[in-house]
Amino acid sequence: MAKVASAPLTITAFEWVPSFARGFVRDLRPRWACEEIGMDYAVRLVSAVAKPDWYFLEQPWGQVPVIEQDGRTLFESGAILLHLGEKDERLLPRDPAARDRALSWLFAAYNSIEPWRFEHANVTIFSANEEWARLRRPGLEAQLGQRLDRLAAAMGDREWLAGTFSIADIAMVTVLREMAGSALMTDRPMLAEYVARGMARPAFQAALAAQLADFDETKAPKAA
């Protein structure tokens, strides 16, 4: 287990989130990376409901994760994964061509897939009862499906995006995982198998368990 109370790397996470978000908060990504390479990390918990003013000086939107290591503070999970990847070739290949592939796919996960996944969650969950969402959903799912088909075609028969497991897979698996069970994934078994392969890694399971263990029901907002 890489999570320890006193470690040179600290990950900021939320102390409580609603049940539907548990296991999906983005501090899962650096936790997973640390578990892959056996890097010890500590956790600093902040409120997701009443974020302290000082935290906005570290993360302008009050999101997680933030990490602190060697006197350096980073926010945004992509930047954090790149920072951790630079420390160990098990996360980011040192071969120039493989490194280029990993970095390209890291940014693709966050720029070419995740924004569409966010919009899909909005029309299917958060705004599902709105008329505009019902009208938007068919076209959006067709467009997102085309992007997923392109992703599957680009992966071909590779097990991992860059050839070997890398930070690109941590990014992409955590993005695609949020669509698990939907037709967008079940209609594309190759991508569903890729996500299952990532989630089967012991490091993912350890990171997930650590995130879930940190949520504290006593921090839940009290009903008015």
C-alpha cells in the first residue's frame, strides 16, 4: 500500500462526496500512478462543499487533485500525471517514439474524449429532464460514438495505447470508465475490454480502495 501518513508527496482530495461520485473523483488518477510505481503518498483532505479560501490559491476552481512534492505544487490531473511520469519509466517510456505516443494519448484522453463525456453526462444525468437535453442526446451520442470508433481503430490490437502501460492509459481508462454499462461502451467490446483490463490492475484496485476509504460520512452536509 503506497498511502502513508508521512510521505514526500501529498495528494489533496475531498473528504466527502455524494455516493454517485465515489470512486470517480480525479484524485484517483495520481493515486493510481503512485500505486503503479510504489511511490508513497500522503493525503490532505478538504471539503467539497465549503472549500477553504486558501485552497483557491492552489487550485483556482477549488477542484481536486492538487499535489505537493519537493516544494512544488501542481494542479490538473494531466499535469500531475506528466510530473509523475517523468519520475519513472513505468509510467512514461524513455524511448522517444514511445514517449511521444504516450504524451499524445494523454492529451487526447482529456481533450478529444473527456469533454464529450462531460456533455454526455450532462444530457443523460444532470439535465436529463430538460427538453434541450432530450433533443441534444441522439446527435451527441452519434458524435461521441464516432470518436470512440476512431479510438478503437487507432488502438488496433494493442493492449495499451503507447504499447506498454503508461500515464496515457491511466487518463483514458478513467475517462472511458465513466461510460461503463452504457451502449457507448457495450457496443464497442474492444474498448470495454480495455477498460476492464485497466481496472483489473492491482494498482488501480489499491487506488480505488484508498479513495473510498477516505470519504467520511460525518462530513456530509446536514439537511436544512
